[in-house]
Amino acid sequence: MLKLLCLNTATPNLRVKPDSNLAFHSLGRLTGLTRRSPTNSFFRACFCSDSSDESGSVSSSQPVVKGEVKGAESEANGSDSKASSAIMPTCPKPEYYLTVSVLPLPRRPLFAEFYMPIHVKPHLSLMHSKPNFFHGKFRLGNIYTGNKHALRLFSSDNAPSPIVTELISKQQWKSLKTHHKNASPITLLQQLLDSKTDPDLTLRYFKWSEKEFNLSYSVELSCKLLHSLANAKRYPKMRSFLHGFVKNENSISVSSVFHAISVSGDSFCANSIIVDMLVLAYVENMKTHLGFEAFKRAGDYGFKLSVISCNPLLSALMKDGKIGDVEYVYEEMMRRRIEVNVISFNTVINGLCKVGKLNKASDVIQDMKAWGVLPNVITYNTLISGYCKKGRIGKMYKADAILKEMFAIEVRPNEITFNILIDGFCKDENLSAAMKVFEEMQTQGLKPNVVTYNSLINGLCLEGRLDEAVGLQDEMVGLGLKPNVVTYNALINGFCKKGKMKEATDLFNDVVKNGISPTIITYNTMIDAYCKDGRMEDAFALREAMVDRGTFPNVTTYNSLIAGLCREGNITVVRNLINEMLNKALKADVVTYNILVDALCKEGESRKAARLLDEMVKIGLRPNHVTYNTLMDGYCREGNLRAALNVRTQMEKEGRRANVVTYNVLIKGLCKKGKLEDANGLLNEMLEKGLIPNRRTYEIVKEEMVEKGFVPDIEGHLYSISAS
């Protein structure tokens, strides 16, 4: 049998460190002994083999931890040492705070009275060693002072005393601190966890000791406490604990947390609950990437999650624009058979619609029905909004078809449904369809609101139907609806586009008179109109007025002013404005460069304009179709068709296909150079690619080809329109 003999003179808290030439590894580590005893003491510790007891009989094969303690007083009196012993398992559990290293010992008992030195070391000790040496049957060792209460850990009863639990219960922290002034907080916490003390008391002690002793307990102890709370169904306290843990711990990896959770308890249910709350805690603390990693690891470990954590994770990923991760989480939820609800599906549909994956969004609705979850009005509103934002006639009629489907399955549309459709048709320049939806809305007994009227007024203004727009404004006022800044912005924009600056200025003044604060859009609309009307002084004066009222210019404001100055050829002031932008930390955007490229090309400086494209790329801006088409037009005006065609090649290499404007510019350029056959070839190429000619295309064909006696060979595609 193995015995641990412990001899001391005063306080039996020790660390016996073997000499460097000792052949054996240390057998274990005694943790929690972190405070130095004020009294110097000496401690001897060793394992011995004792195949027989004092009477010579063979003892049990169960290893024994035996401690022989000599008090200072009894040693002085020459009295015999008193012995105490406790059973130590061959493979102690971590909570016993003794880890036994594997040694190449024979399976039979060692010789009687054979002593083997061991190394016992406090877990968090930062003490400096005070070497003392002794001789005899023991190997030479370094001896350390320590805590007189340490041997309690080896007691067969490893539970805290009732006095301790009572003090924690009553929150008498001062008394508790006095009672255990020489004990390690970790030791007491471990005892509370091992003895299955009320988890509320354990949590209370955990929080107090962390703050009192400025401690940061290990993730393993934290997870053991979480298991204790989970087994007692203290779910709100678990959520609060994990929220604080995730908020304050930035150095612990997700993999470390999962490992600690899995080794701290073997209850699948408790582990799943903890992990579910952990994912939620990461999301709520704005650590979505860690929440996503925890979600994936939960699948690897086989833990079961719920919509309580998965729905917020889906929402957070969608807000971060990580739609690929949203799709992954959704597919994993399906695969792991996590019970989903209508919120789960609606979140995924919203994310897919935002990136234009409308077909996939429709597939998710079919998944909903397969899972027995009925789509609601929010589901359909989201899908309709996705199609409306995509625009184009085909998409808008698809959105209208979804409205009819809602009626068919008895999902009642609300005001938001109709407002989305009306706004979509207006932006798609299909005002007649918008009016039909407006009438249907009223037929369904729904009252139009300010949003409804704003969409219709904006649509009418875009079509130049200003009288009807003003009439709708009067109608909404008659219904008790108060026009807001969006209403006025739409009307001001409509009058500005028509060049009716007096009416636009009157409306702008009405905004201020009615106690409505103009927005940056209001100011920019007026400034841009002044610039296009050649009233640069009024434009700059309004800019000063907006600053005085607390609204600061943005890039759009400067772009309008730069464009106005470029029209006047005032390049010096343009440079000053660009420097002013930089001083105010405003970065020039693609529109800024397009304005400058256009100005240079109109001045016959297309080569200088081309250098601006290189500058754009260097600062991280990607030229768009307007940039390339403007530069091509500049080269064509100069008769440099080779350079214009090279720009087209460069544009297509950058992933931008030629559009109708591109072909119009090049066809006109070829016609101006007398290359009508080449121009005809480009015209046919445009039609073969499915591009629909616009009014400008027909004007070019008529003026540059037909009127010069050249008949385009396009099988009569244009004749019906040119004849009309």
C-alpha cells in the first residue's frame, strides 16, 4: 500500500519540491493553497510502501494517504506525533485537487518501509521558495510554508461547514472573510460545487469572491457552476451569468469553452441548454462571429439548439450582410431538425430578398408549408418588397401576383402591403398600375396614410404631372393627414426638374414656415437646381444657410456645386472645392469623378480624363458605365475611334457589359467618321444581345444613316417606329 507521510512543525501547508536529479515525475498538484502562512513551518511528504501494518499483517491493497503531524508545542514537549489518515483513490477526480502522474511502478506492493518522495504544489502559488533540508529515510527536498487548513481537502468529508453556507446565505461577507482568512477562494468554491450546495448560494459566493479578491476563475469552474444551475433549472441566472461571462472574457476561445462544458458535466440536456444560452449571449454582446462559431461547434458536439438562440443569430447575421452564413444556419437548422417558427423563415426570406435571391426566397416559403408553418402577412410583404426593389416590368407583375395569392389563401394584406406595391409601381414609372393598387386598397377598407400619398405624389412628380401631385397633396390635407418633409421633397424635386424655380422656392419656404426641418435632401435638391439654372451665387448662399441651421454639406452637395462650376468652366474654384472636401474628410465618389471626366472630355482633354480612371482605381473606386461611356463619347467627339473602342474593351474586362448608351455613343462616332457599315454592324450586335433600342438610338439611325441615304440592314426592325 502507498502511504503519504506528512510531518510538520507548525503549519501543514507545504510544497515539497524534489531535487533536479530525482528520477521520478511529480505525482500530483494540490491547488487552492495560494496564501503564505505568517509562520515558518517545515513539511515532509513522501509515498511509502507498507505491505504490512504495525502488527505485521498484510494491509488492504487500497492506497492510503497517511499524514503524520507534529505540532510545534508537542514537538517541544517531546511528545509522540499524532497521525491522521484518509483514503486517496488511485485515480482522483479533478475536484479532489490532486492529480496523480503515471509512474512505472510494479503492480505488486513495494518493499515494506520503502519511501518515495513526491512533489505537492499549490495550484496558484506565486510564493518564493525558502529551501530547508532534512535527512533520514527521505530524499532531500525543498520545503515551503503554507496554509494550516490545507489538509481539510483530504478529509473524507469535502463539504463546507454549515457555518460557511449560513454566512453566504445571509451575505455576511466580512464574517466569511474572517472565518476563512487563510483559505483559498478557489478551495471553498470547489467545495461548494462538489457538495452540491444550493447553486444560488454558490453563484452568490462566486460573484462576491471574484469582486472581493479580484479573481478570474477558470472556465472549467465557471462551467461546473453553470451545470449546477442548469440541473436546478435556474435558467434566468444562467442567462445572466453567461451574458457577463461573454461580455468580460475576450481571451477564451469558443473551442476552449466547449471543451470545458463537455468535461464539466455529462448531462446532454444540461450541456445543450448551456450551449444554447451561450450562442444567444454571443449575439446579444455583438459578437456575432463567435455566436456563429459556437453554432457550428454545437453541431460538431451534437448539442441541441433552439430558436431562442438561432433566431437572434439569423437576424444578427442578416444585419451584418452575411447572407451566406444565414443560408448555412438555415440549412443546418433543417438538417439538425431544430424546431423552427415563422420568425425563423421570415428572417431568412428577408435576407435572401435583400441580396436579390428571390427564387430562393420563394423556395423557403415552400419549406414553410412543408413544415406546417403558415406564411403570414409579414412573409408576403417581405417577398413583395424584394420584387419591387428589383424593379422592371416582369418583377413588378410578379409582386402583383403575390398579392393575388395572398387573397387566395386568405392572408389579408395590410397598409404596408399596398404601400410597398404602390411605391414599387411608381418607381417603375407605371403610375396607372400604382393607381389601380391605390383603388384596391380603398376597396379593401384600408385607409391610405402619409406614406401612400408620398409615393403617389413622387410618382406624379417624376412624370411631370405636377398639377395632379399638388391635387393629391390637397386631398391628403383634407383627410387630416399632415404633409411631412418627404412630401415637400418630392414636390420640390418635381418643380426643380421642370425648371420652375419660383414654385420650388415657395415650397421650400413653406417647409420652414410649417415648422418642418429641411433635410440634406431638401437642400441638395435646391442647390442642384440652382446650379443647373446657372444661379451659382444662390447655390453657394443656400449652402451657407444650411450650415447655419446645423445641416452640413455632404458629397452630393459638393458634386452639385462642382458640376455647376464645370459647366461655367471655372476649374480654379473646382480645385478649391475638392481641397475643401478633403479638409472636411469627405471623399470624392464615382459621381465626383464622372463630373470631372465629363468636363475634361467636353474641353477636348480626353487623355487627361483617362488618367482620372487610373486615379479612381488607385483610391479604391470602381468606374461605372457612366464613366466609361462619357470617356468613349469624348474620344468619339475627337475622332479617336481606336481609343474609344479600347475603352470599351477595358470596360468589358472589368466585368461591365456594353449597354444601350455604349452602343449609341459608338454607332454615332462611326457614323460621324463615315463608317456606316461598321455602325450597322454594331447596331445588329446590340439587337442580337437582346438590348432594346431607346429613343436616342432611333434618332441616331434616322439622322446619321437614313437621312444620309444609308438603309440599315436589320430586317425592318426599326422601320415601324421610324415611320410612326
